Amino acid sequence: MDSLNNYLFVSVILFSLGLFGVITRRNGVAVLMGVELILNAANLNFLAFARFGGMNMAGHVYALFVIVLAAAEAAVALAIIINIFNNYKTINIDEVSELKQ
Amino acid sequence: MANFVFWLIVGLTIGSAILVVQSKKLVYSAYALLFTLLGVTGLYVFLWADFLAVVQVVVYVGGILILIIFGIMLTNKITSVNISNTSVQKSIGSIVLLVFIAGLGFMVYKTPWVSVANSEPAQTTETIGRLLMIDYLLPFEVASLLLLGALIAATTLSRKDD
Amino acid sequence: MIASNTITLFCLLILFLPLVAFVINIFIGKRLPREGDWVSVGAILITLLLSLILLISMFINGDPNFSHETVLPWIDLGAFKIDLGIWVDNITVVMLVVVALISSMTHLFSIEYMKGDIRYNRYYAYLGLFTFSMNGIVLANNLMSLYIFWELVGVSSYLLIGHWFEKHSAADASKKAFLTNRVGDIGFFIGIMLMFTAINSFNFQDLFDGVNQGLMAGNLLTLAGIALFMGAVGKSSQFPLHIWLPDAMEGPTPVSALMHAATMVAAGVYLTVRLFPLFSPEALTVIAYVGGFTALFAATIAITQNDIKKVLAYSTVSQLGYMILAVGVGNYVAAFFHLLTHAMFKACLFYGSGSVIHAMHHSLHDINDHDTDPQDMRNMGGFNSKMPITYWTMAIATLAISGVPLFSGFLSKDAILAGTLSFVEHHPEHLLLAIFGFGAAAITGFYMFRLIFMTFHGKPKMPAVFKGIHESPKLMTYPLILLAGLSFFLFYTLPYFNPFSDHGWFTDLIKAKDSAVPGSLTAAEIYEGVHHAHYPAMALSLIVASLGIGLSYLFYFKQKFSAKSWSKRMGFLYKLSLNKYFFDENYNRFLYQPFLKLSRAVAYLDWDLYDKYFINGFGRVTRIFSKLTGRMDYDGLDQILVDGIGRSMQGLGKRLKQTQTGRLQNYMLFALIGVIVILVFQTI
Amino acid sequence: MNYLLSWIIWLPILGMVTIAFIPRDKSELIKQVAAIVSGIQLLLTIYLWRIFDQSVGTFQFMERAEWIPSFNITYILGVDGLSFPMVFLMALIGFIGVFVSWNIDKAVKGYFSLFLLLNTGVMGVFLALDFFLFYIFWEVMLLPMYFLIGIWGGPQREYAAIKFFLYTLAGSVLMLIAILALYFTCGKTFDMLVLMETAPVALNGMLWWGMSAIKVIWVLLFIGFAIKVPVFPFHTWLPLAHVEAPTAISVILAGVLLKLGIYGMLRINYTMLPDGVFWFAGALAVLGLINVIWGAMCALAQKDLKKLVAYSSVNHMGYTLIGMAAVIAASTMNGDNLISAQAGMGGAVFQMFNHGTISAMLFILVGVIYDRAHHRDIDGFGGLAAQMPIYTAFVAVAFFAGLGLPGFSGFISEAMIFIGAFPVFKTIVIISTLGILLNAAYFLWAFQRIFFGPANEKYNDLPEINTRELFTVVPLAVITLILGIYPRPFLDMISATLNVLIDSVVSLGGFTSAF
Amino acid sequence: MSNFNSLAYYWPELILTVTILVAVIADLCYRREQSINVAWWVLGGLALTLFAVRMGGSSVSPLFMGMVASDPFSDFFKVLILLSTALVILMSFNSNELKDYRVGEYFSILSILSFGLFLMVSAIDILMVYLAIEIVSIMSFFLAGYLKKNPHSNEASLKYVIYGAFSSGIMLYGLSILFGLTGTTKFFEMQNAISSLGSDSNLALILSVVFILVGFGYKISAVPFHFWTPDVYEGSPTTITAYLSVAPKAAGFALLIRFFNQVFGDGTAMTSESWMAVNNLPWPELMAVLAAATMTVGNLVAIQQNSVKRMLAYSSIAHAGYMMMALPLMSQSGVYGIMIYLVVYLFMNLGAFFVLIYVQSEVGGETFNDFDSLGWKMPFIGILMTLFMVSLTGLPPTAGFIGKFYIFASVIEAGSQYYWLAFVGALNSVVSLYYYIRVVKHMYLIGERSESIGLPSSNLVTLVLIVLAIPTFIFGWYFGPLTDWVNQSFVIYQGM
């Protein structure tokens, strides 16, 4: 457990799962969840590197900002999704597709 | 023991993450995400990031996740738990997934990461606070602007009328 | 004695007066009284006068080596220079007189003949243009100016042949004349380029000197000679480019007399005469064969033609062949001599035929017959009573062309045949040339008398027409009389009176030059040989000529033999001759049409294939790429890759079918694939 | 006048601005302004001719002004014996073009504005001595052309316009790359005068991807110019553009624009890449030959008179290429070889000018009959000679001039080209002399079909060519005729420059071990 | 520089912040119908900001403990950002689409967005980079979806938000790896650390570079991260499309240049002739291929669009490709080229979009067919649109040519190994002619010519269009001032 690589592997898996979720999910909210996984993976990286890099607190600050931004982003994203729902009555993003030449 | 807990948390995190991306029911995904986030929080603890762990719980679990669940509920009938959550291009997605896991894992494995031995600090909060007020003052202030913007954006978008 | 400057001035006047007439007539002729014919006639008469002054001065001078040259720098780029200039010697003077004389006669003759033509002024203008160009050829001192006037002569011929362009046949004939000439001109020009490349000059004298110094020798010189001769082949209508001249008879008859009998077509001969020193023996042999063959070949065609002008046209081709033959065998003075005499009697014959056609035309017009061909001899007969002047003058000219003693033709033809015979004596392997020469002589007598008999003797074939026939007006008969007079031997042998020898002013003043090609026979040696062969040739030619005339007399005057049955008996040969050996047809079938087809194919290839498919293909390919890229880009891999893999892996396409592929997911998928590709690309 | 060349270039722009302020319903006034402006421009070029020193082979009336110093871009103008004839030609045809377009009635204002803009672009190309400036002017021509063809053209005008545009743009972007490559390899300058001196040295021995830099740049420039000429196989835009363009534009296109390509090659390829000249001359001659024969054969098969004339341009420009290639004869600047080079190059330049006047005449005349009969089908006429004798006479003059009849200037240039190129490219020249036969064939055949034969009743009351049209044709005919009889005025003007040009090609190229 | 001292150099941003606050407050004070007046406040603030930027002098220093840099390079981009923001705001007055909405937030968010862009162009810390990109993204999501009742706009913003979150997530992951490798978040410290890394770390380095490139590529819409562009551009309010195609792109390039020079460069200053990528990073080849792919895809797909808006969207991808041509060279002139191109691009692209906005409001559509015979009906609009289209194609004598010229020049200057790229670029501009001229074709060559002439109904539109047209034309032949400006701005903070 005291190995950097352990954390990194976990982060790799989380990241990859996040990507998987993003590219396979149809529901907008579910896609957002995938994004959250990615962000968490990155954060895990930051903190792991912080710890094994001699308690480099820059990583902590970074992670903090990432969380804040994730919150802001989620808020706006959900507002948009709700909007979509109001107009389309669906939030399956592939059905939201009127835009084409 | 710690080792066991660590692996348990790892297992929980990854397992629930898989559920997040695999579950056929959106609400299940959301709940699984809760466990993933909690698992990550646990890992934070292992990484001596106590403050971040708290923030993770408060903001992510308490904020973002709730937002997400609200989102689910607002876009569906409250009563229906079986909100369908289908997937597309799963097969090719899985290939991508495997490629990424393999590639990134290989990268992690190959790279000689810097590893400096260090003892666990008593707490990180004070250092973070100091950093935020001195070194990272600008981002801190800017973040407020961002939040202001996000606030306006979110409210404007979800405002019913006009 | 005329001062050198005066000669230049005279020559320039001779050259440009007709051009002035051309310019005046083409622009304001229509508005002048009498449509401006007097301008042209006046100009040409002055020209004639000046030429005669030059001729007289030549007589007074009596110097066979007289030569006068004036040059004008025309192009000068430093190293590359072209000087235009005039070169006058005795040949030039004689030629100038011939041109001016025949041209004047034509001008006069046309006043009546062309009366009332809608493009009367233009006709005279073109005559002026022609005279100008022809004089230019005569006076040129270098190949470049020669070529320039050469082409101009071609264009005036084009314009005059096409004078009645409403007739398709005239339009066709004019185009054919020009194009056929151009074929020869290409060769001519290649010859010029070959010469210039080796010697760097266009000037005749420079060329002679250059060849003499060996700047150009061997096969190259032969090639250049033959190439230059190509010009003559075209212009003088030699085989195989003889096809245009008979068609050129579509032009007004005076024009035929002037250009297509006496002067223009003789330009080719004049060219070979002028350039004789440049021709290597091999080239001369080629020339001789071409000329000899043409002489015989054209004569055989003339036998069967029924159009009076066509007979004369083929006769012209044949006579020109004679001249070329003479040049080829080295006796170019004889060629020039024949040119001179031929100009007179052939012009006379054409005017005579013109007179007949004129009469026929009027007569047919009076009886409102527009279908009968006024030129067809089968519609004539017995005109001698109605048109005595025409009859007698034509008869004289016929005697001349047939080589009957006392007439000019006898002298010149004899000189040519003597030259040929002498050549064959020295080169027995070329016996064929003699056969060509004498054979043609025999046939000439035959078909010329056939013409006279069919036209003027026997019973009128169409009495109705015959009734209206009457002698032409004076302006037309005077030239006839004059030219008939000039067909007597006397004018060429003065101050001597021997009708059997060409010894006279001509032979005194026109002396052959030595060939510039090293190793050739000198002029003196050639003359020696000719002199030696003189009497045998005379005897032979007399025999063959009388044979031909006699046969003709039997066939067409006495009608001892039926031409019809003989033509049937000769069957195939008759058809060949009547149809001119099918040259036009074969050219058409094997040259023009295939080439036109090729052109169409090329145009099709260019426009409908190359442009449409290849060039526009770029556009189309871009479009296709664009579409492909667009689909890849926007619709993902169009569900083929994605779905396909999905189906094969999951085994159930049903659900995938129900829901379309997520577009946004695709976008992101592609971004990730892009990342993978880039990574692979980067790490390898 | 100190800025004579600038005036000549920018005067049309002044006119264009003036026109912009004229209300668009005053079309007569617009035409008059255009005519006056082009007239003044023509007068200026004539004045330029009067004060032009023919004994000098280098540039005269140079103007030089700072422009963009940071990129070494300078405003340099100058005229020499090569560019002056072209400038004069443009001024003349620009002036005539205004009158040819007199009965344009659709969007007159736009038409003449663009027309004048086109004029400026062309003039600029001929006078610019800075490569950047050259390129700007080169491209400025495109847009007016696009509109002029696209708006005022025939039925397929859009297609023709875009095709022209794409074709030429494709060429010119390649040219841009070449220009930049020259800039960076030869001392960071666009000054053509400097490049002419430095480029042959600087590029010597330089290799790009194993290819000689000289060859690469040569080919890039060549394609750019060849499309304009147009050299086979880049010629297919031409018939279309010609057929679709309004008469005046065809006139300019054939009369001047096609010359830009040759001018560019002589001005740039020949002076800056003399080694390349020796490398490419053979190909140039072969391409010229193909142009000659191919163009003539295509012309022979055409049914549309304008297309025939268009293909005749392809044919005629081929001679120019052959003549240009002859420069390599002069491997030493003396004696006999120089004769060929001078004859070939002189012939090429002269041919450019002559084709300018002759093809302009041809297109104007085609326009005249199209205006009356509303079609150009060669076989659809017949016997017009009786109905329109004056018109027929002019067509005859133009056709005869086109087929290289002596007495017209085209003959002299073609003869010079043949004579010059013959020692170097014997076979090619011999085959290409066939071209003069084909020339005659297609022109005379067309002439016969249109004018000869029985009169076509349909066209009995076609009005004869009018004074305005005569006014446009006569000057061209007169020039063709005068130069055909006495070419000295023209040849003396170019001679000094020609020798400088040949000298630069020969002394700088051909012997280096660039390849 | 310490936080307090930094403020003296931070006037533009401070003024902008005040502007934002004023705008937000003003928005609260106005009724719905009057909310457009917020624009004037914002415009005033932007003007003051612009003034401050221009007054700021040419100080070169890191501010706020090395978070952002103050240098003429960033000032240059700030001017571009301010210009485009101001122009877009001006044009928004005339937008048909915005008429139905309360627009106060629109303007205040625009000003926050421009603040984010300010940070993007001056950030020298990866935290600032992420923060800035997020601000820009989140504000853009909102603006893209501003037309709440318009499904297209909703859809655009949905796609945008998801794609944006996705790519910024990947970038973040790359940044985290970079952080792990170097142990710092500051550009220059990173550069030092990277240059001392062994070759074992190459894989991680490359991976992080590529992941970061996803984020940057998304911002400048480079292939293969461009997929969002057409849909978002088409669905967004046209004003926002115009803005997105110019300002964030410019900022993205600024960031890209700065980041890759200062983090992955070999430590040589960008102001020197050229710099190298460290550790054998195969950066040039990658960028060259991406550039070629970007412009080719952009152009090829643009050809078959029927909507002018969508065509312009794809063409903006192509333009990004042209600019990217100069990136692999890592030379001074390459960056010059990009900067000049961006200025030029700002004018011509905004011009094209603004004409489109005007046409939308007058004709009511945005397909090619809506442009039929427009040139005759509205000569003013027709001529200007022609000018913009010609300029976008890159034909002289318009500014677009100058932009392309400098880009091509830098590519050629880099030597013959990049000639192929120049060829691809050249051919692409030929292809681009086809669809740009199509607009002109529809305006002039298709449809009936009308005799009645319409002048623009609004003076403001006329003014804005003229303001855009003048530089588009003038810079085509007199670009000395432009190059001088770029030259002066070519001073970059290079670390202490």
C-alpha cells in the first residue's frame, strides 16, 4: 500500500472506466458521472504524487481546485441537462440530435 | 490490517466504479458513484490528505452527487426508480477501455517516479490555507469569479420563465 | 544604260504600283467611277511599260552577267538579322516582263469578261495584290522575302479562286489550293531553316557561296534541296500535290490564264531556276523524276477530260512538269525558256477558252438554260465559223504547245528534250526520264488537238446554243491576238531567224550559272551535252508530236476511230484517267477524313474525356473525399465499423438498430482513438 | 512625370473609385469615365514609349519605395523591353475593351469597376519588380475575372468562372511557395533585381529531398505560369472560360492574360533559374509542340466559333514556348548560336504581342457576329460574305493574320521562332511546322463554312459591322499589318533587353554542376 | 512577485473584474426589456480595460507568486480578446436570436469569459491553466445554450458541456502525470525538471503531452478533437459562434505556444530564432501531421455544407489548421505568423459571421440559398461579404493573404523538410476557395438581379461591419503597422 504505483494503477483504472462511461453512456447524467470518475482519477494522481513527492502541497491545492471546479461544472451541466429535458423530454444525448446540415 | 483495508477500499472503489459505468439503472449508477467517491476519499486518507478527504466528502458526496441525483430526479418521474440507462458502442468502448488500462498501466509501470520518503504530517489544513492565501491567492480569487459565473449561469438556465 | 538607282526605283515601282492599285480598289474601289478598274489597269500598264524599259535596257546592255542588288535591313536583333532586298538580273527582267504582260492582258481581258460582276472592284484589287506578290517573288534576293511573297501569291490565288464563293465548289477549290500549297510551303520553310542553320543567311548569293565553301554538303544539302523543291511542288502543282490546280479552274478564266497557267504556277519553276546552284545532283535527280513523271501523268489525264478548262489545267501541270524536268536534268535555262514561251501560248489558250466560255455563257443565258455546263466540250463543236479570231489564235497556241516547228513551243520543248536526252545519254539508268519527256510530248499533241477539234470543228452538239454563239468583244480578242503572235518562234530567236534553233537573244542573254555544289558539272559542260543531243532530240520530238497530232486528227476530226468505243476498250485505264487516277478520292479517304476523324477524337479526348474526367475528376475526387471525410467526421464511421463490431461481438444488433449510434459518444470515441493513434505514432 | 509607371498602374483604380461615386443608372457616364481613364492610360503608355530608351537593356523609370521593411518588401516598379510591349498591349486592349463592352447593360457600374480593376492587376504584374508585389497583382486579377465571367458570361458562366478561378489559384499557390523558397534561400529579399543575381549562385548545388532545388522551384513556378499560358495539359480551363466570358473579357483574356504566363517565365524562371532553363528547355519545346498540334487539332474539330478561336490560342501560345526554348542554343554569347537564341526569344516575345493583337481581333469579331446572330455555330451560318462584306473582310484579315500569313505580324514571329529553334530542336520544329498547315486548315475551313457558299436567307438583314465595332478592330488590324510589314519598331525595342536576358541565361546557367 | 506588488501590473484584470461586478449588479437593476443596457456598461469597462492594457507598458514579470505573467505577448492577445468581445457585444444588439431573452446575464457572462481568456493567455502555472480553461469552458457552455427555448441551442450546449468536460478531464489527467514527473506546477520549474528527466520517463512525458494536447486541441478545435465544433457552432447563437471561433481560439493558441515553449522547450527563449523540444519529443512531426489533418478535414467537410453557418464552423477548423502549420517549426517566425494570422482572422471571421447575423435577421435563414442575389439586393453587404470571403480564402490584396503569407513563409523558412506541409496548406487554400466563393456565387451569380437596393437598416451594423472591413482590406497591402505591433508584442516572460 505504500507504493506509489498502487495508487497510480487505481487511478488508471478509474480514469479508463471514466472514459468508458463517457463514451458508452447515453444518458447525459451518466456521462457526467463518467467525467467525475476521470476527475477523481486525476485528483488521486495529484495526491499520490504529492505524498510520494515529499508531501508536495501544491498537489493538494490543485486537487482542491479541481473539486471546486468539478462542482461548478456539474452545476452548470445539470442546469443544461434540465433545460434539455424541458425541450426534448429526454436526456439521452444521442437522441438530442437535430443538428445536422 | 492497513494493507487489507487499503485493498478493500481499492476493491470498493473500482468495483463501484465499474457499476457506475455498467449499471442499467441510472439510480444505481448514482449510488455506485457514491461508493466510488467514498472509496477515493479513503485513498485520500491513505495519502495523508485529510483535508482533501473532508472536502471530497463534503463537496463531492454532499454537493455534486446530490446535484446529480437531483438532476436524475428532475428529469424523470420521482417514482420511477428504473430509469433506463442504456449504453452504446459498448464493445468498442471496452476495447478502448482495455487499451487505456494497458497503456497507462504500462506507462505507470515503466516510469521511474520520483519517490521521496517523508513522514506523515500532523495535518494539512494549515499548509493548504497558507498556500491558498499566499502562493495561490490569485487562483483562489479567480475561483470566486468562476463560481459567480457558474451561479449566474446555472440560475439563468434553470429559471423557468423568460 | 540605266543608272543603278533608276533600276532600283523602277523595280520598286513595278513592285508597288499594283499594290497601290490593290489598296485603292479594296477600300474605295466601289465608289470610284467604273468601280475603279481603270486604277488597276493604269497601274499595270505603267508596270508593263517600266518592265519593257528594263527589257530594252537589257537588250542594249547585252550583258549576260548583269546583276543588280539592293537591300533593306528589316530585322536586326544584333546577331540575328534579316535583310530584304531585290536582285535584278536578266532572268528577273524577262520574268518581270512576262508577269507584267500577262497581267496587263488579263486586266484588259477582264474588263469585258467580268463586266457586271458584283465584286468587280475586289476582283481588280486582288489582281493587283497578285501582281504585287508575283513581282515580289521575281525580285526577291533572299529566301525570306521569297517565302513571304510566295505565301502572298498563295493568298491572292485563294481570294481569286474563291471569287465566286457562293458556289460551294469555288469555296472548296480555293481552300484546297491554299492548303495544298501550304503543304509544299512547309517543306519549303524547312528547307529555308536548314539552309539558314548551316549558312546563317537567307541571301541567294550568300547561300551559293556557302554551299560552294562546303558549309553545307552531302545528304543534308540534298535534303535541303528537296525540301526547298517541295515549295515548287506545291506551287507548280507537281505530283503528288497536283490536285489543287484543276480545281482552281473554279476561278474566273482570266485568273486561270494569269495565275494558274502563265505566272503563279510558274513561280515554282522560277524558284528552282533561281536556286539551281544549290541543288546537289541527288536532289536534282529527284526533281527530274518528279517533273518528268508529272509531265506524263498529267498528260494522260488531260486526254479524257471534257471540261475545256480542265484539259488546259492538266496540260499546264504537264508542261510545268516539263520545266521541272529540265531543271532536274541540269538544263535550267531551257526550263526558264519554256516558262517564257509557255506563259504566252498557255495564256492565249486560256483566254481563248475564256472567250469560248464567255460566248457559251451568254448564249446559254439568252436561252435561259442554267443547267448546261458552258465549259463542257461535249456541248460545243463547230465554233470556228462563229468565233474566227478565237479559233485561229487558239490554233496557233495549240501548235505552239504541241511543239510544231515555227512556233515558240517547239524551241523550248526541244531544248528540254535535248537536255533530257543528253542526261540520259550520260546516265543511261535514268532512261525513264526520256520516256516521260517524249511520251508527254506525244500525248500533248493528241489532247490539245482533241480540244481544238471538239470545240471548233465538227457539228455543233447543241444547235440552240450554237445559234447564240458569237465572237467576243475586242477587249478580249486583242490580247488573244497579241499572245498568239508572241507564240511564233521569231520573238525568241531574234536577231536570228532559224526556226529550228533556239539560238537568239534569249540564249545570249540568259546564261546558265555553274552549280554551287562542288563536284557538279559546270554549266558549260551541260551546255555541251545539250548541244550534242540537239538534233536527235529534235527529230524524235517531231516524230512523237506528229504521231500525237495525227492520232488526234484521226480520232476527232476524221473520226476514223470512235473515241467512245476506244474508251470502252481501254476500260480501266480510261476510268483511271477520267477520274484523275482517283487522287482526290483517295486523299479524301486516306488523308483528310482520317485526319478529321483524328481531330474530332482529339477534341473529344480533350474536352469530353480529359477535361471532364481528369481535370474535373480532381474536383470530383475532392468532393468524394469531402463526403467521406464528412461522414467519418460527422456520422462517425457510419455505424459500419461501430455497429459491425458491436453486432459481431454481441450477437444482437436488435437493440443497436433501435437506437441510433450516439453521435456525441462517437465524437468522443474518435477523440480517444485519435489519442491512441497519436500515442502509437509518437512512441514508435 | 516622375511616377509614370505608378500612374499607369493606378489610374484605373482612380477611375474605379470615380465610377463608384456615379449613380448606377447613369450608365453612359460610367462608360465614358471608363473610356476616358483607359484612354489616358493609353496615352501615358504612348508617352512612355516616346521617352523609352531602346538602347538600354536594363530597367528604366524605376520607382522604389519602402513598403514593409520588416519583411524586405519594397514597392519596385520598372519597365524594360520585355515588359513595355506588354504594358502597351494591355493599355491598348484595355482601351479597346471598353468600347467592345459598350453594349453591356447589366450592372454597368459593377462591370466597369471590375474591368478597371483587372486592368490595374495586369499592369501591375508587368511592371512590378518586387516579387511580393508581383504576386499581389497576379492574384488581384483573379477576382475581377471571376465576376466578369461569372456575372456577365454565357449560359455555363458559373462553372466556367469557378473553374478558371480554381485552376489559376492552384497554380498561383504553388508559385507562392516557390517565391517564398526563393526568398529564404537567396538572401531574404523579394527584389527581383537582386534575386536575379543571387538566386543562380545561392541555389547552386542545393538539394531538397534529393532533388535539385533549382528544379523544384522551376517546376513550381512553371506550373503556376503554365496554367495561365495555358500549356498542355493545363489548358482545359481556357476554352470554357473563353466561350463563356463576355466578348471584352475574352479579348482581354486572350490578348493579355495568357501573356502573363510567358512573361512570368521569361522574367522569373529565365533570369533567376538559368540552370533550370537548360534542364527544362527540351520539355518546354515538347510541350510547345503538343500545344501547337493538340490545339490545332482541337480547333479543327470545333463547331463553336469561339471555342475554335480559343483553341487557336492554345495553338499559338505553343509556338511561343518553342521559341523560348531556343535560348539554350546560345551556349556561348557569340556567333551563330546567338543568332538562334535571338531569333527564338525575339520571336517568342514578338509572338506574345502578336497573339495579343490577333486573338483580340478574333474575339472581337466573334463577338460582333454573336451579337447579331445570337449563336456561334460555325455550321449555322454560310454565305455571310455576301451579306456582311466589310465584316467578312475583317474576319479574313484576322484569320489570315492568325494563320501566319506574311504581311501580318504573326508570320514574322512564327518564322523567327522556327528559325531560332530549328538548330536546337530539329525534329520538334519540323513536326510543329505541321501546325502552320493545321492553322490554315481550321481557319480557312471555318471561314468557308461561315462566309462562303450560298447566302443563308435567315441572315439577310443582319446589320453590317458598325462604327463602334470597327473602331475596336481597326487599330488592332493596323498594328498587326504595320508590324507585319515593318517589325523594326517592335524588335528594336525589345532587342537590347533580349540580349541582356539571353546573356543572363547563358552566362549564369548551363555550366554549373547543379544537377 | 508578491501578491500585493502584482496588483500594480494587474490593472486591466482589475478593471475587468470591476466591470463584471458592475455588470452583474446592473443586470439586477434593469428590467427585462432594458437589460440590453448592461452591454453599455460592459463596453465601457472593456474600453477602460483596453486602455489599461495599452497603457500597461512593456513590463515583463511574473505576477502573483508566479501564477501569471505580465508581458507584451499576453497584452497582444488581451487586445485581441477585448476587441472581439467588444465587437461581438456590439453585434449582439442586432441579433435576432437574442431578442426573446433577457440579455443582462449574457453580457456579464461574456465579460467573465473574457476574463478567463485573459488568464489563459497569461497563465504560467498549470493550475492557472486549468482554472482558466475551465472558466472559459463553463462560460462558453452557458453562452452556447443561451437560447433556452431553442432546442438547437440546448443541444449545442449539451454537446459542448459534455465534450468540454471530457476533454478537460483528459487534460487534467495529463497535467497530473506531468505534475508527478516534475513535482511542480510552475512552467519554468517544470521545464528544468523535464530537461533532467531520463529517457525512461519519455513514455509518461509523451502521454502527458498528448493528454494535454487533447485539452488544448479542443480549445483550438484541432483534429481529432474538433468534433464538437460544427454542432456547437451551428446551434449556438451566431454572435457566440463568432466569438467562440475567434477569441478562445486565439487564447488557445497563446496558451499552446507559451506552454509548449516554456514547459517542453529546450530552455531557449522563444524570441530566439528557434527552439527545440526536449528529450527527443517527436513534437514537430506530430504537430505537422495534426495541422495537415486539421485543415484538410476542415476544408473537405466545409465543402459539402449547405448552411453558411456550418460552413464557417468547419472553415474555422481549417483556419486553425493553417495556424497550426506554424507550430511544428518552433521558430520565431512561426509564432509571428500565428499572431499575425490571428489578428487578421479576427477581423475577417467576425466580419463573415456578422454579415451572417445580419442576413439571418434580414432574410431569416443561414443556408447558401438565403444568400441568393443578395449582392444585388444589398450591395453594401454583398461587397463586404465578398471581401471577407476573399480574405478567408487568402487572396491578395486582403488581410487573409497576409496571414497566410506569413504562415507559409515561416513554414518555408523552416527548410525543405516542411515543404510538404506548405503544399498541403496551399492545396487546401485552393479547396477552400470553392466553398467560400460559393457564397459569392450565391450572392451575385444566382438568382435574379434586383433593381431595388437595400441599405443596412441599422447604423450600428454598418459601423461594425465597416470597422471590420477596413482592416481586412488595408492589412492586405499595408501591413507594416500590423507586423510592427506583432514585433513589439513579441516579448515573452522567459522565467526569472
